[in-house]
Amino acid sequence: MRMCARHTSLIRLVIAVCALALLVVAASAEASVSPPGMPPRGKVLLGMGGTAITPVEFDRLTGAQHKIHLVSINWDEGRQGGWEYALMRRFQEAEAGNYRLMIHIGPARHDGREGRSPGAVARGAADRYLIDMSHQINASGQFVYVRPPAEMNGHWSVWSAYNKNGTRRNADHSTTSYRQAFIRMTLIARGGDVSVINAALRRNRMPVLATSASELPRSGKIAMVFNPQARGAPDEPGNMPAAYYPGAAWVDYVANDLYIQNGRAAWDAQDAMYQRFRAHPFMIAEFAPWGYDDPAFARKMFAWVAAHPRTVALMYFNGTGGETFRLANKPHSLAAYRRAAHAARFQCAGLSATSAAC
């Protein structure tokens, strides 16, 4: 009887070890799959943000090809809201210009007031709005980088968990609420079987989708971008990027925005952020000298990208109005940018809104 018991225990141990090995192999295979929108190995996509000029005009200004255009959509839940027309036009421009969109879903309305709190989004209050937007984004057939409310650890964001003086905001604006809202937005944007989406929502302690549909559109070309500031403002331990991070399953790319103001830029914080989120490709979603010409900053940014091989996108923020960020008004920075952008790693002519090859 003892021998039989030992034999049975041995069999169970072998089965358990094999099962664990299979899980490790499966996890490794999943980790090796590139997220949607990745450039070919060794390439970095240049991009630009803002609407001061078009990406095509920015290409002419810099003598380089920019493959991502960052645009921001104000929170507008009306079915006939301006965002629908604006996005449709943006997709048409992206296809014609052979570049991709990064869509920042802004948390504020046109008047600057909050559209919905992250807590309300987590509870499903904005499902119709997000599902409508997902339909349009997936129907485009294009590679799209979706950026839920960014710089959320900056007190100027209505989705921040902190006020400028370091005090915490209410539960609907907590870091927990942000993480849940991000997960819900990811599930809706990626689409698929609603029963599977609802199961994931339940696991993450959220209500099921407010929809009668059994399937949400799924193009397989949607990538989610987690984009805090590398250092929180206020600079509180609970306001750092990790506090807002929803988990690897819900994030495709991690991004930082880095500006230089009065000769100072948070390079150390960007280094720490790059190291902290090693599971993801890294992007610089916005960078620019703030209001003055600084060619050294431009050179240092391109050198930083070259020294950090997980970086797959570098995007200059050219502004929407005013002259603060306009590269055309910074002749020395522009000259430094033009020289650096000619490196082979930034050349990927064949890549477009719908094509993943150079």
C-alpha cells in the first residue's frame, strides 16, 4: 500500500511539474508576441503631436518622415458629437499621409470641466461613448495607438488622484479608480466576445458592459498606451507611475512626456521609468523645449533613444496654438533635429496606417 501511495504521489508530482513547464512555455510565447503597431526590429518611429501644422508639413520642415500623429479628443458623449467627424477626418488624413494615429482620449470637455470621473467610467457610466468610439477606431482598419487620459499623475489633470498641495482627491479619483477605468477602456477598445469581456470585468470588480451586443468590433490593430509623467506632480510616493499602472495584460506600450523648462528636464525620472516597466516597449509621446530654443535638449533626446533599445517611438510636440512649442520658431533645435532624424533607425518609409513593414 505504501509503494502504491508513493507511486501515485510521484505521478502527481510529474504531472504538476509538466503542467508548470507548459505554463512557463505559454507565458514565454505570449511575452514574445509583439503588441500591435510595433516597428520592425531596430527601427524607431518618429511622430509629432498637435495640430499647429499637419504631419506632412512637419515632414517637409524637418526633412524626415513622421509615422505617428498624436491627436487629442475632448470628452464628448453625444452620439453626434464633434469627435465622430473629427476622427473620421483624421483617419482619412492618416491613410493619405501614410502615417498612424495616436488618439488621446482627453478626460475633460471643451470647457475644461471633467467629462466623467475614472470611478464613473469604471462603473460603466460611459460605456456607450467608449463603445461608439471603439466601433469607429476598429472599423478604420488602421493601426491605432489609444492613449487613455495621460499625465494622470499631474495635478492639472482632472483624472489625477492628487491636488497640487499634495492632498488626495475623492475615491472616484483614486489610483484604484484610474486602474479600473484603464482596464475597462482597454477591454472595450480591443473588442471581442462580450461574454469574455464581462468575465474580465467581473474579475477586476467592475460591472458588466452596458450593451446588448454579443460582440464588439475587433481589428487586432489597437494598441493601448499607458502614459503617466515619469515623476508625479505633486512629487508624492503615492503619485508615481506605478500607482496608476493597471498591469501588463492591459498595457501594450509605456510612454513618457519630457519637456525642458528653464534648463531642467527630469532625465533621471525617465531613466527610472524605462527600467521600471521592462515588460513593455517604450515611447516618448511628447517632447519639446518649453518656450525657447534648446538644441542640446534635442541632441540629448535622440542620444537617449539610441542608448535605450526598447524605445520604439519618439514624438515631438509641436503644439496646437501659440508659439511655445513650434519647432519652426527654434532654428537651432530644428537644425539639431534634422541632423539626428536622418539616422538609419528612423527610416521606415513603407510603414503606414495599414502596413507594418518598412
